[in-house]
Amino acid sequence: MSRMGKRPVPVPSGVTVAVEGGAVRVKGPKGELSVAVLEGTTVTVEGDAVKVDSERKTRNPAFGTMRAHIANMVTGVTGGFSKTLEIVGTGYRAAMEGKVLVLQLGYSHPIRFEPPAGITIKVENPTRLTISGADKWAVGQSAAEIRGFRPPEPYKGKGIKYEGEYIRRKAGKAAGTTTS
């Protein structure tokens, strides 16, 4: 049984939570998000907190997940989420053309990435970019898609990596060794 799932989600001032039509809507200063209520769970708004409960006597595993979704939406509309990516490699760089991210990653052509609605990309310098938005899943998915264009390789460490990500390096071929 989930202990976190039992805890109510506190709703800060300036944020409104509504349960209507099988969906939970959270509205705040950074935007509006909604999620469908998972099967077997009930969501109730009690004053300045949101409570999630299971409809079964034995706890439904989904009620802890439902609470986490609501907590992430409340955090997203108040503070937002962000991920930072670093680009490593000679000649590898990023630039913005309007709202489109243009990446030079050693291919014969530039890669153009148009972010989904609600996601903003900021290029701090040509080798560092920050992806931010209110929806935690959309921020993580956009970062993963950008990283997927050129994942870091283990021999020289070139590619796109998350900030603080450790790339385990491999030793290359030993020069001059022959086996007979």
C-alpha cells in the first residue's frame, strides 16, 4: 500500500483544481494542465488540498500514481520544470530560428526541431540549451527527443547529454598490437 498516495496534495494560493467529467484540471500562473482520472481511483478537492483514494478495499496500485500526477501538475503550474542539455563535439552547436531549434551535429544537414505547445527552448550558448515548461512529461519527452538525435558515444564522449550525466568511457583499440 502506498504511503505517499494517502497524503493529500496541498494546493497553493493562486492555483485552482477542479474535478469534472472524469478529468482533473489544474490552473495556475504558468498555465493549465489536465489529466484523466485513473480507473479505480476517486479524486476529491477538500479546501486547499486534493485527496486521492481507491474505490477498492485493497488499495489500487494506480492511486499513488494518480496522486503523483496531480502533485506534478500543481508544481508545474506554479514553478514549472526544466532540463538542461549539453552538446559535446567539435563543430556541434545549437541555434534558434524563431521558435525552431536548429542543431548542427556532424551530419550533412542541419536538424530542425519544433517544440510542442507549452514547451520553450532557450539556447544559452551554442553548446548548452534549456528546455522548460509546465508539463513534466512534455519537458522530459522533448529533452529525450533532442538527445536522441546524437546520443553520447562511449569512445570520445561526443553527442548530446543531460547536464551532470556521466558518460562511461571505453578504451579504444590499442595501437600497434598484433595477435598471431
